[in-house]
Amino acid sequence: MLRVHTYGSGMGMQAKTSTLQRWQFSAAVLLPVVLALVITAAAVLAFVFWTTTNIDQRAVERQQAMLQGVMATRRGLLVQQLGTVATRNDTVVNAGVILNFQWVDANLGKWLHDVYGHDLTVVLDAAGHPLYIMENGVTVEQPAFEQLAAPLRALIDDVRAMPVQPTTAGHFAPARALSDLAVIDGMPAMIGVMAISSATGTVAQSPGTQTLLAGIKLLDQQASDYLSREFMFENGHFSLTRPDDEARAVFPVFSNSGRFVAFFEWDRDRPGLMMLRHMGPALLAAFIIAAVLVFLLLRQLRQSSAAIEAGRKNAEYQAAHDRLTGLPNRASLDGALARALTEQSAPNSYVALLMLDLDRFKQVNDTLGHQAGDELICAVGRRIRTIVGPDVLIARLGGDEFVVMIEAQEYDVDPTAVASRIIDTIGKPFDLQQFKAHVGASIGIVSAVGGNAEPRELMRKADIALYEAKSGGRNRAVVYEEHMNELVQLQHTIEGELREALQREDQLNVVFQPLVDQHSREVIGAEALARWHHPKFGHISPARFIPVAEATGLIDALGEFVLRRACALGATAPGRTIAVNISPTQLRNPRFANQVFDILRQSGMQPADLELEITESILLDDEHVSAQHLKTFRAAGIHIALDDFGTGYSSLSYLKRYPVDRIKIDRSFVMQLSDGHVSVAITQAIVTLAHAMDLEVTAEGVETEEQAFILSQLGCNTLQGFLFSGGVAAERISTLFAAQDTPAKRRSTTHAA
């Protein structure tokens, strides 16, 4: 008796929510929203006020930094102005050697006042006594110097202490000069002192005898107006006391010694406050709009609570179902499987999992496109439903993988029979976009009786059974058995040991099985075969470790190892054919052709002596990279052989499409060769087909003289098998080569056959 599952049956009852419940839901949603809006509004206001204050402060700091630079520039300019007259030779003569009052008055005092706006100009002798004083363009008496003496004294001493730099050819001696800030007669001022000396050095003066030139500019209202006008200090003003007005910015001015001189104050630039005034109406409007939105939200929540609940349920449905097919997804399957295993109570109740994977689905995607692939997936889901009925859970795990979960109280449902019917129905053609698609299905089956299994373990076992179904030939169902788990564990062990063996030199080796001409029975070549002798596990069959290498990506390294050994032998036996098996994984690698040619070049083997054996699955893959590699190899003279012919999906169209030189008859046909057996007719057909297409034929697995005689009568070109020799070491095959006739004679014999 099957157990019926109804997903989402409680939706109708939950949809009948009472008015009180809706209001409770609305309040539960609205209260956090209102609180969030209030907190957001407070945070926005705090941020706005903090930002505006910060902007205003940064504006003041920028103006203060600019003012500091301006003051330094003005002081440097004062020194430069003094230098325009103090370093001239005529100044040294008229103000240093002698005091020419009229010349000094006209060329120093009036010049500095009229041209540069100096408020005070003083010429001092070597002892620092005033020789000439001009204030505001008018010459004054020496007593006026008393109020200037203190501010100038320190600066005069510092200038005197500066070393005299000699004049060199092509360079003027640097002037000795300094500037400072000081308070003169209750007024802040900039002062500069420079030694009067010849920049060219043509007028000699004894050290310590130079007269000094001092220039003073008062930081009065005129200077304040200049700063306000040129550097945009609104209502700037120098003062000796700090203002109390918060709207006024203040910058303290200090002398070189760090003594306070004055404050420069101006109306603060308030860009942040201005921005706030402009933003105020917009913020108010935004808060009003937010309040209106809260009101509208209250109304909308009352009306849409049912819609929200429906949306939530729809989201739950989407999260639990596959979007493409509408079938339950992996999450739904995990939950249903856990519930089924938990609810099992009767000893004979059981749960069966059928894990299904499509065969050749990739070919449909590649040839017809992904849209056709999606249509195929949906069609497969519908066909499975027709087999298992509406009450059985079908889940899509992703890609082309499905799981069928069957629950029963008694063994009235045979999972193997269900799997067989699924394989049959999926094996029928699918009509997709005016094309017919043919796919198969591999199924892994596992059952749990009486609730004695874990969901994850059950899925793992189903996956192991599916792997066995695919690796055993596909398009079949396999029931999980415990020994399969041991095989999986063994595969993991083989993978780890193989990785280590590929890094060593003492485990893996290559043997060579002779290829024998069927007429002369001479050895004309050899096939390279990988062998692995493990120090713990002994001899490991290639049938066990090569599939593991292909599944784990180690086949590239293993294939390169075999190819290098084969080419090393081929280089020592020119004219002999050395055959090497290559896997589909190697051939799909875009770098494989370069790798083959590099090994040939490094070993010295001729490309015409190398034969690469491929399987029929490579032809079915229809990979562009694989086909291009085969064409490249043929163009270089490398031969291509089709191995295990007749055991897969070979057809004339594939043999015509791909460049193949030889086909190898599988040992399964050779083993059954005897007079009157149907295998003789099959083999004859293969040989006739090959010769009609100008292909050579090799029969492998020859173990008796009867088989060899029949193959010779059928026209087979080359024989291979234990009748002649198994795989032997490279040294032994080299000895066999050496014992034969010359390669030219051997080849002529082979082609004649």
C-alpha cells in the first residue's frame, strides 16, 4: 500500500485569518517600522547638524591655514623689497661708506614708501644707531627711534650674527636678512632688517662695518582691508584683544620667539550653516512625507496582510520546488525523506529511493541547445510521473538528476520493476523542436526497512548504486549492495595511492605487448600498457586504477607517463609501430596535441611510428577540441586506431567523419571464433568493412592457433594476444625487434598483406 503525500494542504485553513489576527500582524510589523523611522529621523538630524558644524570648522581651519601662509608670504615679500635696494653698489657707497642723506632720502626712504608702501624706513650704522629715519614719507629725528629700538634690537643682532657668504664667479652673494612680527607703538607690524652689502662683491666692506636697512609695515586697517579684499576674509581686522563674538573667527599672530603680537579676526565663513538653511525646507518636507507614508503604510498593511501571507507561502513553495519542472527540489526531498524514516513504525514498512541520471543528455544540450535540454528535462519528469503515479514523490536534484521516493507498508511495490519501466519509457524518442532526441537512464536503487536508516546515508548509498549503474554500461538499474561501499572506499584508497605513485619512480611502469603480422608472424610493433605494482597491495589491475584516474583527473599525468615511456622505446626502434591508448579526457584537453609533439621532439621518435588508440566514446562526444586534435595528429603523420570496435555505438558515419587508420576487433569476438560460430560472420563483416574503407584491422586477445588461423583466413592484418606474448619489459621488446628483419622488409610485407 503506497502512502499518499499532499504538499501544502494546510494553506486553506491558514488563509482564513481573523480580523484581530490581521491587526495584530499589522501592529507587529508597523511598530518596528515606526521606531525605525523615528530613529532614522533623529539620526539624520544629528548627522546633518554634525556635518554642518564640521563643515564650518573645516572652513575656519582652511582660512587659518591660508592666513598663516599669507603672513609668511608677506614677511618674505618685505625682505625681497628691502633687497631691491640694499644689495646695490650705489647703496653701499651712499649709505655704507658715506652717508649721502639726500641720496638715501630719495632712493631708500621715499622709494620704499612710495613704491612698496613701507610705513617706516631706518638706516642704522654698524653699532645699530639710527642714521636715517623716515615715517610715512617724512624724515623724522633720532629720538623717534626709541620706540623702535626694542623690536629691532633682537632682529639686528640676529642679522649681524649671520655668516658672510663670499661672492663667487657668476653668482651673487646671498643677502643677510631676517623678518619678524612685533608691536610698535601699540600697533602690530611686520619688520625686516637687511645688511647693506654689494651683491656683486665689487664694493668691499670690512666684516662688521656694514650698515643695516630696516623696513616696517604696520598691520593697520589698510593692511586688514588688503587681506579682506584679496583673500576674502570678511571684515578682517588686527587687534590686541580677543573678541567675544562667536560669529568672528580668530587667528593669533606670534613673533619668531613665540611672543604674542596680535589677533586677526574676521566674520566666520559658515558654508555648513548656509547648507542647513537651504536644506531645512527639504528636510521638513521629507519628514512630512515620511509621516504621510507611515499613515498610508498602516492602511496598506491592514489591506495586504493576507497578500503578504500568500506571498510568504509562495516563497516557501519556490524554495522547496524546482523552478524548471515544478517538482520538489533537494531541500523538499531531504525533509520528506527524514519524515518518512522517522514515521516508519511497522517492521515491514520501507522506503525506496531511485536515483536517476540521464545518459547522453550532454549531446542533446550541445546539438539542440539549452532550451531543448530544458524541454527534455520537463518531459522526463512527466514520463516518470506516468510510471509512478501522482502519489509518489519525484524530486529533481539539479541538472539531469532525479530521485523517486517510494513509501510502502508491504512489499507490494518492486522498486526494480519500477526502475525498469522508467528506463523503458525514457528510452523512447523525445520530440523536441521538430527533432527527435534519444537518451537513456541509469538508476541506483536503495531501500530502508523499518526506519533503520539515516537520510544522508540513504542518499549516499543511492548515489553509489547510480555510479555503479553508469560505470557498468549505463541505461540500467543497479540495487545497492554493501560490497559497493567497499569498492567506493577502495577507489578512494586507489586515488590517494595513485597520486603518490605518480610522484615516485618505483611503482608504475610500462610493458609492451607485441603486434604480430598475421602472414609472416613477425613482430612489427608493440602496444604500451600501464602496470602498477604496489608495495602493500601487490599488482593492481589497470581495469581498477585507470577508471579511477579518469574520474579524478589523474589520467593526464598517467597518460603522459605512459606516452613518454612509449616514445622513448620508439626512438630506439625506428620503423616499428608503438601504440598508446589515450582517454577521452586527454583528447579533450586543449594542450594535449602540444604535449604529444613536445614528447616526440624530446625523445626523438618519428611521428609516423606512433599510433594513438581511441575508444568509440570519443567519436560519440562530438567534441570540437577532440576532432581538431585527431586531424592535427593525422596531418603530422601520427596514426589513429579505433579500439574495441563493435562493442559500443560505432557506425559508418563516424568512421567517415573522423580520421582513423585502423580498427581493432574486440577480444569478445575473437574469444568465440570457431568453425560455424556467428562471431566468424561478424568478424568477417568488420574486416570487409574496414578494407573497403582502406583501413587496417588488428585483432586483440588472440590466444589459440585456431583463432589465429581463422583471422588470417578472414584477412586480418595484425594479431595481438597471449598466443604470441603478454606484456613484456622494454628491454625484452627491443630484443624481439632486433631479432626480426629490417623495418623496410617488414613494412613491405605488411602492406602487401
